[in-house]
Amino acid sequence: MTEETTAVSEQAAALQGEPVSVALTGASGAQYGLRLIECLVAVGRPVYVMISRAAQVVIATETDVKIPSDVERAQQKLTGLYGAVPGQIRVFSRDNWFAPVASGSGSPSATVVCPCSTGSLSAFAVGASDNLIERAVDVALKERRKLILVPREAPYSEIHLEHMLKLTRMGAVVIPASPGFYHKPDSVEAMIDFVVARILDQLGIDQQLMPRWGSER
């Protein structure tokens, strides 16, 4: 075994906990999903990433990050961008039905759709499963696993609200991308971290992005 192979093996062994699936769909707020991936990598969690076609457009529009459409290149891009160890981030295409997230026997214990478009909400609510993101959510629901949806829309129609209510009753946790201001954010990044902190709390992952309520008093 070469020194390089040994180093890679040691880095992989340092990863902690089960993988977390993160899906980015076509709603505004790509920064929330990218920041979540960054934070998960920082605490040593393996991350399964799915990016819809619409999300690729949103990422290119809202951020300076350019995610290649090719899966391998996208994986290399995110790995380098967030300093992940080799294999820590795995990117899956929309039609990869052999991905772990496509089956209850391989899917991780937590799935986050961030941001979650209202179109995706609709597909999730009816169990469409027409692509890997929809199938991953369907698996999370049927297996009664942690599912976090982060919608970003304004205003919400009755259809959107009905879908959120339906999915909540199925066991999903809905965290609208609605940052608070009681922590007196002084930057866009601080507002993003407010929402990401709430997601990490729901995942049971220790975070230092936001102080606990009352901890500063």
C-alpha cells in the first residue's frame, strides 16, 4: 500500500456518523444548500448530493459557484470547494436508480431537500418518484426516516400549504427558509447560517453557527 493510499484510507476512517442526503432543487436559496453541505463536511459527515437541473440554473444565477452537469466533475468540484476528504461527497445523477438513496436498504437515516421548490413539494406529496430526488424522499417517507424540507417561496398558495401539511403529517419536518433577526445578523452569510443552524439542530448535529436561545443571558 502506497503512502498516498494509506493517507486516503486514514482520512476516510476519520469520517463520523451515517451519510446525510442533501438535495438541491430549483427554488431560490441555493446558498442554504451549499452552506449545509459545507457544514456537514466540516464535522466529518459523509454527504450524498443530488442537484436538479433547475437547481443548477439557480446556483449559477445566485452564486459564484459553477457546478458542472457531469457527475464526476461535480463531485470533484464540491470536494475541492469544501475541502472534503476523497469519497466524503458523492454526487448522484437524477436517473441513477442504483444510488443508495433509491432503496430503503441503502438509504441514509436523514434526507434534506434544501432549497425545496414548490414543484418538488407537489411531487413529494403524491409520491411521484420520477427522478432520484423524488425517489429519495419517497424512500425516506416510507421508511419513516428523518426528512427535512426547506421551501422558499412567497407568498405560499393554498396548494403549497396543503402539500406542506400533508408531508408534515407523513413525518417530514418543514423548515421554511425564513431567517430570524433577533441575533442581529450583520451579513447575508449570518442570515444563511440562521437557517442552516436550524437544519443541523434537527439532524442532531452539534453546531456553532448560532448560540442557543438564552445562552447569552
